[in-house]
Amino acid sequence: MQRTTLRTRPPAWQALALVALATTASAHDRDKPATPPAPLPCASLAGQAMGGAVIGSAVAVPASATVAAHCKVSGLIAPKLNFELRLPQTWNRKLHYGGGGGYNGIIPPANAPAVNQGYAQVSSDSGHQGSPLDASFALNDPLAAELFGSQSVPTVMAAAREITQAFYRGRIQRSYFEGCSNGGREALIQAQRHPHLFDGIISRAPAYNWVGIMGAFNRTAKALAAPGGAFTQGKLDSLSQAVMQACDADDGLADGVVSNPRACHFNPAVLRCAGGTEGGDSCLSDAQLATLASWTDPASFGGGAYRNSGWPISGNENVPGAWSTWVTGATALQFLFQDTTVKNYLARDPAANSLTYDFDSNPAALARLEALNSAVNPNLHHFVGGGGKLILWHGTNDSALSYRSTLDYMRQVQRAMGGKHNAEHFLRTYLAPGVNHCAGGPGADTVDLLSALDRWVTRGKAPETLTASKLDPSTGATVLQRPLCVYPEVPRYKGKGDVNSASSFRCDEP
């Protein structure tokens, strides 16, 4: 992508930076560690125009218990695309772009692990300001819709690259993108539509099939709203306990996590209330079983053009951050996301009732939404041809987005790229047992995928089994560790040893 030249930087600064860039580029190999010149004073960036952006502020942030000392740069790309760029004192000559979430509208917090590893780290609000649960920006603002859909990342990247290289007076050697949920969708958008922008991409729990996802949200919302279709917490407890009794010990250890939910063939009909009518929290009525089927069964919309794979029953539906957050109740996030999508993208009427809206009623609107927001293309030849590497990650207890859909995309990529063996040269997939949407849940949700990706890109060392941790949220101390296995392998307890240690488990074929 062509970078915009500097416009208001003082001539002496500009000359010094350009000389340093030329010297650095000619003297050092792209991946060879080198000591760059001392960075410019942080405050000197304020007010400058670089890469199409105007820097509103540049503030030195001292080191804290969680993040290294850095220069925090806040910039604006007209008319209203805001971003923050964190420039650590000790730079590793690489840039990390952190994806957003929901319908964006806010700049996510700094990715502290990336900053602590020396990455220049950038994120944006995707071109509008508001709640991540609100898509009203797209109703009458085509530019905002385009920026959210696919254009904010390359636009911000042009500015971030120029600012970073000017600040450090040295060239960026490698650039990586990492995101979860909508950020995972943004990750795949880059691989598909901007394949030469990043050297490596981490896509966590990607919301890549936007129409299929919103259609499935809409279908489940209608099932929950039907007479008797709602779930109480007590019913979720009964469902989860029954799944655990059936499948928890299949991995050699009853620890509250079903390590291989794909092999758990639990039939919820065993919980049917007598006669199918409401019978209390210990059983499920026919209406509630219908809700569960709307959740687990694959869905298709637009005459089969848009699909969703359905969700598994994991046995952790009752934990915080699972169904109580995403599925049940009028404030459930799935309901809110499909509702704002219907109002602002499909019906294009803020007064529309999503529970009575026929999701298939406007094929042109579905096609428009797909073109704007979906990242379903499995043809990654341009990305791979440039040496790009891709890591997919998904928690198996994700109540927002189904890991089944991520596996479907993986298989589509394998077919499009010459088969499973060929895909192994650029693609790795990890499923994290018992982990909620992006994080949380009883499983080990913390893993350093960025270092694994960097080793793959810079040294050619493909990632294999990694170690994932569960941390105490109040102290940060490690509670337990598990091996994070390359799909299709799953963790299995060896039968002896500390149940909280990854060394007591092995990765087995399912």
C-alpha cells in the first residue's frame, strides 16, 4: 500500500528520519536483530500529520505492573477514524495490529503482552464512535459501513507504519494482526482482501460468516421468545450437569471440562419433561428442547447461500460468560447483535421488530451485508504466496460463535489450497477446551500465540503443541495449565501426576 508522505514535520526531523531509515534498511537483514537509533522524543509527535493521519496527542506512559513504558499516540484519520498507537521504549522492530470487537465504535485497550514483547501496537475504533452493540452508524453512512467492513485496518496501517518508522528512525521488519470475535473476522478480512498487509495473522473465534451468524442469532432469539422457550439458570444447571455426567471423564479426568466435545454425543431428549410440558428446573419442556435445537442445528439463509454450523452442547452452558451472557434474556448479546443488524442493515428501519422480521425477506440486503462484512473466501493464494502464516483459535465453550464454523472454514481453506498437507505449510488450528468467547470459562484461556506466530514467520518453526494457562483474575497467578493441541488432537490425562500441570496430559488423536 502506498504511504502518504509527511506534510508538517519539521524539515530537520524529516531529513534525520529518512537518513536513518535508509541506513537501517541497507545495513541489516530483515529478520536479523539490530539496535536501532534512539527514538525521537514522544511529545514531538503531537500535532504532526503522517500517513494520512493527524496526531492529536503523544504522551509518555511510565511502566506499570502490567505494561512496559511506552509512548501513547492518539491519531485521527478524517473524517472520524480514531486510533491509538503504543510505541515501547525497547522496540523489537515489529508491529502488532490488535482487532476490535462487536460493531466496534471504541478503541480497545492496549495489548499489553505485545507491548511488553517490544511490538509497536495499534488499534482503532473502525471509523465511528458508539457502543459495540450498535450498528446505527451503517444506516446512513456508507463510508462508516465500508470502514467497519474491510477498510479501516489498511487505512490505519498506512498511518501506523509511517509514524512508527519515523519515531524509531528504522524500518518495520514484520507486521502481525491478532484479533478475536469481530477482530477475528478482521483478521481473515486481511488475509483475503489485503493479503500483503501482514506477514502473519492470528484469528481467534472469528465472526467471519456475518450473515450466517446474524441469521442464527435471529433464529435462536425467536425460539427463546416463543411461549415456554426460555431457560432458567436452574434448567441450564440441569443441562450442564447431565452433559458432564455423560462426557466429562472421556479424556481420563473428571475436571469440569469436556476436552473433546466433538465426541460427546449427548442427547438432550433424555431431559424431556413428562408429556413435554413444563415440569420445573430438573427437566426441559418441548418448547425448551426446540430452543436447544435452534441452537445446535445447522442453519441456512438466502436459499442456502449463507450458513451457520450450529453450536455444540459443551456441558459448561451454565458458567458465567456463557448462556447467561450470550443467549438467555432480553439483554442477551446474541439478541442485541441480531436486533441492531436487522434494524440498520436489513430492514433499514430503526423501528423494525427483529422478532417478527423474516430474515430471508430481502435477498439484496443479505447480499449487501455479506459483501460488506463477511470473510468467507477460502482462497488464500495471494496471502500464502507472500509467505503469510495463519493461526486459527477457538474456545469450545464459546456461546457467541461456534467453533464448528471455524472448523468449517479451516476445511474450506484446505480444499481450496490443495489439501490438508499443503495447508499445513501455512495454517494451524487450535481448539481450547472449556474456554468461553475469547476468554473465560473453566478452561485454560491464556496462551502466547503471538510468539508462536513470530517463530513461524521469522525462523520457519511451525507451531505444534503449546502450553495454555488459567490465571487467577485477581492475582494473575497460574491456577492450572493444559497442553493446547494442534487440531485434530485433544488433551488426555495420562492417569497420574498433578491434574493442574500440562505435563500430566498428552495430545492424542481423537
